[in-house]
Amino acid sequence: MAKVIPSGQSLGASVEGLDLSRPLSGEEFEFALNALAEHGVLRYPRQELSALQLKDFSARWGELEINVANMYQEPGVPEVMILSNIVENGKPIGLADAGQSWHTDMSYSKTIAFCNVLYGIRIPHRNGEPLGNNPGYSMRINELPQKESDAVLEFLFEHQTQPKFRFAARWQVGDVLMWDNLRTIHNAVADYSPDEPRLIKRCQVMATRFFQERS
């Protein structure tokens, strides 16, 4: 039976007892949806997924983005993007820049992202500790004079990155990590070197679906 284990912080929880390699029942999806709504960031440990299974799970949440750069996509499954610092035959197999600096995805687009789903396949470790654990895209508030806009944005950037509002994910192989992109910001920490392999596959769910408000 599925259960949620809160992180004890302002964000984050682990979801135990759901096998994401098979289609979720309506009841299981409602459970996961409520958990995401309550905790903002979810970790599903010990998953074994193919790229197609990762896509199918992610598609339950809404329409999936296909990156316009048309690079670093899973062969035959363009909705799955590869994030990696691994180089094979002189060519990178994935996008090495995992998104440093605090941001929300697609905030500059007409349709923004609803949630991100990442599957950890190879996680770099050093001294037994996992590496690569999670402002600048907003440049101006158009309705305000530049000076006032700068002051408001500076306040907001400082406020939202306070330690009490943060959740640091400690990756393990087989983790599926997802977060609500509408009410969180994220930052990938590049604390690993090129000889410490990292391989993560990602789907990005666009905000094209409406969910009923639940009490």
C-alpha cells in the first residue's frame, strides 16, 4: 500500500509503495496528485524504468514538452531528455548543464511547465555522499518603473531562497524525483567533476491540464 513520508522540512516527501513502471490506477494517481499538491517535491525510490515507462508515467500529468533544440533525446522517445556529463566516442550523450541558478522551467514561454520528472540512473558519489543534489530568469516587472522593479525582484529573490524554504534532494540510483514547477524554484548543484558520471532522464510536463481543486 502506498504511503507518504514527509521530509520534515517545508517541502518534500518520499512516496513508498508505487511501482511507476506500470500504469497507475485512478486511485493511485489521485494519491500521487494529492501528495504533490501537499508537499511540492516528491521522491519515488527504487524504481526500474525504461524511457517509455518514464514517458508514460509523466504523461499522466499532462502534455509533455519536446525540446525545440532537438538534441539529447532518447532515441524513439523524444519526450525524454538526457541530462548527463558522460562523453562517448568524443561526443556528449546528454545535456551537461543541468540548470544551475535558481529558476522555474519555461517561465519565459506562453505555456509554462507544470512539473518536472527526473529519473536517476547514474548518480556521482564522493566519499560515500551523493553529488548533484537541486534567480535570474525574471528580469523586469513590466508594470513598474525600472528602479522599483529592481527593488521588488531583489526582495523576492532573497526571500524565496531562504534556507527555511529549501529542500535538498539526496539522489540515489533508481530515484524518480518530481516537483511542482508552478510553486517552487529549483537549482541543480554542479558539485561533481567530468570523471564522476551522472546520467538522468527527464520529462517536462506542460501546464496544459486543469485539476479539480480538492479540500
